Amino acid sequence: MPSSSWFAAYTRPRHEKKVQEYARQLELDNFLPVYQTMHRWRNGVNKKIELPLFPGYIFIRFDLRDRLRIIRIPGIISLVGSGPNSSPVPDCQIEQLRTIVSSYKAEPHPFIKTGDKVLIKSGPLHGLEGVVVRKKGAYRFVISLDFIMRSVSLEVDAFDLEQLPASYPKLRTYREASLPGA
């Protein structure tokens, strides 16, 4: 394992940007995926705002020996993993998330486990499997990140999708699809 790895940190509600600022002050490499949406206040003012794509989570790169220093950052509740063990997020997944955020109109989506299983046939996410849902007449591709139990949906062209048979044995997770040789 490299000296530093990416980890998902679970934050207090609506503290993602504050945690990001603290991480920057500590000169820690971090990634907070965001999306833009229109918000309407009670006084009738409409404004485009940036919100976290995965509310309650931020990704931080650090050496696991610095775990205590990281969980002491104000706003961080814990690191994602089982019990006291934190699970690193592969670098390739962070890069794929960066591609998704910069190249697609991504938005949060409820974590789901059922639906039509599909495979992306072309483009930068070629080979990735997920679930298709429809929203306002457009096809949305849903990728579920099992390790933080969150999903993200992005708009895709229906021609880029290939339906997998209902008897398809197992839907590969985002983690499995990004591993070499997968």
C-alpha cells in the first residue's frame, strides 16, 4: 500500500465544506465532489448553489498513521470502514469520480439495490455496470458506491447502454469495475 491513500470521511451534517477548508489548511489532499442546483429561498430569490454530491462525506488522502490527526479535524465524525479499521478508496475510483463530476451532469440519487441492470458500452465509463432509472423523460444511469452506501446518477444516452439479462449473476460494484483486469 502506498504511504498515503484516499479515505472517505463521514462528517457532521452540512460540514463538508468546513472539513474541506480545515484539510486545506493542514495541506491535506482532499476531494469534495459537488454539483450545482437552483435553490429558491422563501423570499422568492433563486440562486444557483453548489452542494456536496455525497452529503456527509469527503475524501481525504493521508497516511493511515495520521488517522488520529484526521479524525480530530472539526466536523469529522469517523472514517468509513468496519469498526476501528478504515477502508482505503482506490486512486482509480477517485479519478473516475473526478471525471464524472467534470464531464457529466451528476446529481445525488438514493442508494438502490434493485432495478434494470445495464452496462455502459462506450465513453469514459465503458464497462461500468449500474442501474437505469428515468427522470423527466431522460435516462439516468445510477452508480452505487457500496462502501459509503450512497449512489450518484448521471444522464446518459440510451444508445450507450446495453441491458444485462435478468439472470445475470451479479452486478459488479463500482469498486470491482475499476480494478485492473475487471
